[in-house]
Amino acid sequence: MSIGNGGKTYNSSNKVFALSKVRPVGIMVYSAAEFMGVPWETIVKIYRASTEGALVHKTLEGYASAFFEFLRVGRSRGLFSEEDEKAVLDRALVTAVRRIPEMAEREMGRRMEAGEDVGAVRNDLPNILAKCADDLHDQVQTFRFLPGWGDKDVDEFSKNQGARVEEIWKKHLPAHAVPPKLIPCVVRAICCEIEDGLFSGVVIAGFGDADIFPKLVSKSLRGVQNGRLWEANEDRTAVTSQNQAEIRAYAQGEMVNTFMDGIDPQQTALLDTALEKVLCEDYPNLLVSKGPPDPALRDRVKQDLTALGQQALKTLQDQMENLRSQNARKITQAVAHLEKDDLASMARALVNLTSLKRRVTLDIESVGGPIDVAVISKGDGFIWMDRKHYFEPHLNQQFFVNYRGDAHAHHEAKTPKKRR
């Protein structure tokens, strides 16, 4: 889990919880450790003890909707305050404003690496900042709005938060004028699906009362604003009699994807880029340079060669996709018949694989430490296979009694019954 906009990572945080003490439903969180300034663990346990948390729903979607609604009205329940809402909005604005100097820094580095005079590049910083603001403005026009958000929200934020956006700019870049398109690009950015490190991932999985097969609902949440969830990337999937298994990786899924596909996704992307350059650019240019002197004929030959290169590239990509699909299908078919303890072992192994890669490379060790593993089944409910505690369980029996809320039953279970 990360805090401070990803500045600090803790591997020992609790991320997996039972959403109900008695129903087969679990919840997992990742990325940001808090929601509206409140730790996720606290939110889940407050919800679990609430009236809403005790309700039974026919479908898994019902449990997910009830939990997200609990978050949406959290301010009225005292879970967070109006000041917390303002703080979340302010963090989003600050993060969006900082994109522009970050883009400018990359552009300056690119120009310096290309051989331009360092002093000249630095003197041109005002123009670079203005151009980066224009570029960001053009980029955000192509992004999709977050669910439930639109141009009306952009106009409202521009009116109510425009002065704050300028204030943030002047605080971070006091020596530089405010770019003309700063306010419209910043307020639109916070209303669109754009990765800014402020979202928490929430995954709810299990069974509703009428569900025969397990289901899953996931969302990314930034916070609550004006009584609406700041949400994105909703994903729903379900196991059925025809689709007997699903494997989903969240947060850092590159090793899981490598295991499923049989090839690292980064290598696939690099291979696609290299093949496209060779087949569609380098190879046609090389042949044309040695071809006929007539410019018109050269252009036609180049177009034909480029078309052939694109066709060959698509054929290779289709074959690679078929290989990845076949590999993933074989694993999924095997997973559909694994026993519960084997499913837990597989999940544990995939997390350990990601942790090992982080440990032996120069990447930040954002995966590691004790691993929580739970299995949810229709009959047995939410079962812990591995669970970390910050205390010694045998010294804190009252914790387990309080968790079950049934001290008498606990005592009866520990007391031998006499024969009559």
C-alpha cells in the first residue's frame, strides 16, 4: 500500500478482508492506503458492523453496490468531513498542475540530449511551459470523462476552482506567468480517466445468496465529491457453467500476465514496435533507395512495400496473440479443476514471484512481506489460508471472541460436555 501520493510504500498493510462475518464475500484493496483520509481497514470494519453491512443480498453485485453507497454517503455518517472532501479535491488539482512542469522537465532533457545549449534551453523555459500546457490541454480533450462526470462539471470547477489553480501554479512556479490554458486543462484532467496515483483499487468477490458461481466487481476510487463517487475502471466478471475459471491480477500484474501469456508484456510491446519500424519503415526505405529513379514510381513502390510490411506485421501479431491465448486457456482450464488449497497455493506463488522480481531488480520493492491468502466458497464461506497478525494470537483470545460476537458459543466450544 502507498501513502503520500505513492511516496512511501508499506508491504505489511492489511489489504484483504471479509466484507461480511457470515456471508461468502470478501474485499481487497490496493494502491492508496486511505480513502478520504480514512484507512481502508477502518472503513471496512465500520461497514461490517453497520446495519448495511449485516444485510443479505441475492447477488454479489448487491453487496458491491451497498458498500459503494456506504462510501458515497460517508460524510452524512461522520466517516469523513467537508474539509476532507476539499482536501481530496485540492490534492487532485495540485497533481494535475504538476503535470505541466514535469512535462517541461522531460522536454528540456530531450533538447539538451539532442545537443542544444543548456543556457538557451533554460532561458526558453517560459515558452516550454506554455507549450506543455497547450499539449496537456489537447491531450485531455481526448480522454473519457469519469462515469457520471461531464462538461458541466468542468465548467463548475473552472468557475469555483480557477483561482485555486492559479494559486497552486504561483506557489510552485512563482517566476513564471500562468499559461492561458492552465485552468481548462487542469479542471478537465481531474474529471477524466487519467492515472494520477490518487486512486485506490477496490475488488469485491464472492457469492450473493442466489449466486451459484462466484463473481467479482472492481473499481478505482479517488474519493467523494458533491455526493458523488469519484470512480473509474469498473470491471465485472463471473464464473459460469461455460466459463469455469477466471484469473485477474490487480495493482502489479506483469508477472501474472507473463505466467498466463508465456511472454513478458513489455517484451511484446517492444517487439511490436521494433517489427513495425523494420517492416513498415526501414525495409521499404532501403529498397526504394536502390530502386527506380522516377520519383512517382518510387512513391508507388514505397506505398506497396509499406502495405506488405503492415500485412506481415498483422500476421505476426495475430499468431503471437493466438499463442498467448492458447497458453492462457490451458492454465485457465486447469485452474477450473483445482482444489481449494491448490488455488490458494497458486495465488501465493504468483505473489511470491512478483515479490522475487522486485527484490532482485532495481525496481522499488512494492510487493513483499507476509502474504494474506483467503479462499471463498459457496458452502464454507470466507476462509483464511494465510493471515498476518500484528499480535500473537494465543495471547489475545478475546480478539477472536469479539470478532465472532459470540462469547458464549466460544466458551461452550472450549468446555467439555458431560455425559448425561
